[in-house]
Amino acid sequence: MTDTTTPNGAKADKDRVLIFDTTLRDGEQSPGATMTHDEKLEIAEMLDEMGVDIIEAGFPIASEGDFAAVSEIARRSKNAVICGLARANFKDIDRCWEAVRNAGRPRIHTFIGTSPLHRAIPNLTMDEMADRIHETVTHARNLCDNVQWSPMDATRTEHDYLCRVVEIAIKAGATTINIPDTVGYTAPRESAELIRMLLERVPGAGTVVFSTHCHNDLGMATANSLAAVEAGARQIECTINGLGERAGNTALEEVVMALKVRGDIMPFRTGIDTTKIMSISRRVASVSGFPVQFNKAIVGKNAFAHESGIHQDGMLKNKETFEIMRPEDIGLAGTSLPLGKHSGRAALRAKLKDLGYDLADNQLNDVFVRFKALADRKKEVYDEDLIALVADEQTNDAYEHLQLKKLRVICGTEGPQEAEMVLAIDGVEHKIDATGDGPVDAAFNCVKMLFPHQARLELYQVNAVTEGTDAQATVSVRLQEDGRIVTGSSADTDTIVASVRAYVNALNRLIVRRQKTAPGEDVKTVSYHRQ
């Protein structure tokens, strides 16, 4: 096959695969995964540092908050192309360009649904849609020399029509053609055949980069993306931890490590510094409120754990017996050495650095105070405990409208449980007591009485961070109110305290969402802008 082009239009190595990260756009569309402005800037900086080629920073027309975040990320970017999403209309495209234009390497990404089901949404005929594509891609290219175009729901679009509109987009000036499997419908063989068909049938296909954007509804996003690369795609759209709508998107860590480990059968390379994978995975899990499942490939807690006697024996003799990657390759410390109550600030800083956290002095001081308090309650503080501490501290720093000050729970084998609470609301402390069906219910009732709201509890999940009765519990809470979905998490050796803090964190996120979005104006709920 011929060489592809880079995001700047220069010729590139035909074996180089561009990584297009959409954690801040498609990933943030996960119900409850909304990030603050500062969190988006932080994640964008981490993506840039790890070598992501293109960062889709957001959907500028969606809200003033999204526009501000994309604009600031564009100004701060050092290496990556900064991309914004726009629907197929001039207003969206102009707003997108306004947001990304100050980037060193800006990109406009515009799209329209081309399948029979999606064509019915704007009620356009095939010819009318073809005209719309020509007009909007031309408009985008007149503003920016780096334009990506996507036929949404491409995998369910008639092949003849898909070829027709891809050709129109290329002639109108698109430099990247992205082929989205919007609903996670396709399979690896079909994914490869679709890319191969477009490269063979569409005039000018060899002059642009073909990209793949897969959702994981049938659990095949990674396989579909890799199949597309083998067929000729040279850009993969993905997210950290596979975050995304419904079952999520292709996971960045999975495709990158698959290409790295199986270069023998997939001779392609990326520019990703894989040693930064674990730190950004943990941070995205923290700010999004979406914990990583224990058995998640690459970044799950159990991904490098070995409990079976046969496995442990093999590992002791030769690690390659049961590990196809080294933990160090993704930024995991090779060993897990616990700290204790006599450990000092320097030891804590060194350990956190090994875990991928380079904290400023004030942040280290805050974590150190919590570490000492935890060490007084636990015999040994393990890596996982420290990760939970840092994540909890960062979450608490971001939201301060409500703060739990004191909690006392009275439990018995008969009758309702009782809770007494002091909750600070915008700095003013309020005290109340309540009963409930269990200690957590009683404590949550205290919060509801002090801060009345209509949010419905949709998820309450508890996981032990480490083993033992003194283990910290990480609690995740999901709330829904008027179409807004938010999540909160917290960790503590006291499960009830962790539960209340997670609940309060979720409410703080809800307050932020209320301030940012008036009822009925949340563009995230508009189905036709999604891929």
C-alpha cells in the first residue's frame, strides 16, 4: 500500500498508526462522566505528554464550558493536534474553528449520519445529504487545512452510497476520513473488508488517512480497530479505559499494547509512551467517577496478579511463563512494598513517584496528613491504598460546596439504624440526625434532610482496595436528576464514611452540572451528535 499522510499533510511511514484520543469528547459523553474545566486541562496535558497524536478536546458548540475547555487546551497544547467536533452545519463548524484556531496544530472534525436510519433524522434525501457534505467540508477546509470527516453509522451505510460520500468529502478537502462503527454493530472481518473496499473503490483514497472509530457494544471494539489497521486504516480513535457511551469505545491502552506486544503479526507502531498508561488510567477513572473493573485488560487491578499455585510457581521460575508484558511497560512498579506509620514524607514522595504521581508540595502535604491518619488505622499501607488516597484527595479538591465534617452511626440488630451528622454547606455547618433501613441509608437520609434534592440513587457500589478487615473501601455512587447523571467516589477504612463522602461528591458534581446547564439545554442528550 502507499504511504499515508500525517495530520500536517506530510508523507509518513506506512507502518505508523496515529492515535486519536477522544476521552474528553466521546468519553465524557458517558452518563455521569462529566469533568470540570481544570480536570479536562489536566487530562489533555497528560495525553499530550504520553504522545497522543490527536486530542479531540470536545464539542465546542455544546456549551460555553465545552468551548472554553477546547480553547484553553488548544492554547496550551505542545505537540498534539487539537481537534474539535462539529455537526454538518456552518454554525457548528465556525464555532469549532474559533475554539481550536489558536492550537499549534488545529483540526476540525465534522460529521453527519449516512445510514438509512440516520439519514431520516435530518430528513434528507441521498442527494441532499451529498450536497450538505460537499458544502460543509468545503467550508471547514476554507478555515483549516486539517479537516476530518466522518459518516456516522458508516458500518450500516449502503456501500455504494458510502463510497459516493467519502469521495465527495475527499474532493471537498478532507484530509482524514473516519469510519465510525457508531453502535458497535460490526465484526472484525467486516471492519477490515469495509476499509479495504473504500481504499480500492474510492478515487483519491490513497491521498488521505483512513481512521476507525469503534464502539464496544458487542465487546469487539479493540478487535475491530486492529482489523481495520491491518486492512489499511492508519488512525485509531480511542479513549482511556475504553470510556464512552453505552459499553464504551475502543480502549487506547488495549490497541497500543496489542500493537506493541504482537508486532510479529501486526508490524505497526504508535508514538505512545506506554509507561504513562497506568497514571493516566487512574486519573481518568478518578475524575470521571468510573472505576476500572478488576479484570480489565492492561490496566485492571488483576491484570498482573497471579493467585493460582501453578501460575505462581511458573512466575517464580520465569515471569514470561504467564506474563506477555512487563508491569513496568505500562508504568506499574515492579514490586509492591508497603509503607507504615513511621514512614516519612520523603519515602511517601518516592513511592508516589514510582506509582506515577508527581505531586506539588502542597498536594503532597495534604496526602501525607491523610496517609498518616490511615497508617494509624492500618498495619500496612499498600500501593493500592496510596492510589485510593491520592484519587480521593484530588476528587475532594475539585468540589467543595458540601463537605462532611462529622458522622456518628448507631447500629443494632433490631429497629431502624440511627445517624448523626454535621455537614458544611458552602462553609456553614449544619447538624442533624436521622434513621434509616441500615447505617448507610440513615446517613444518606441525613444528607437529604440537610440538602434537599430530587436526585435518584441509581448505583451504589463498594469494593475493597486491599485484603483484610482493615482494608479501605472504595465506594462509587451514581445519581440522576432531570436527565443529568453524575457519579462520585471516595475511599476510607470506614465503609459508611466512604459511602457518605461518595454521595456528597456526587451531589457536588450535580451542583456544578446545574450551574453549567439549564434544563433542556444539555447538548449531550441530543442523540444525533454522537458517533
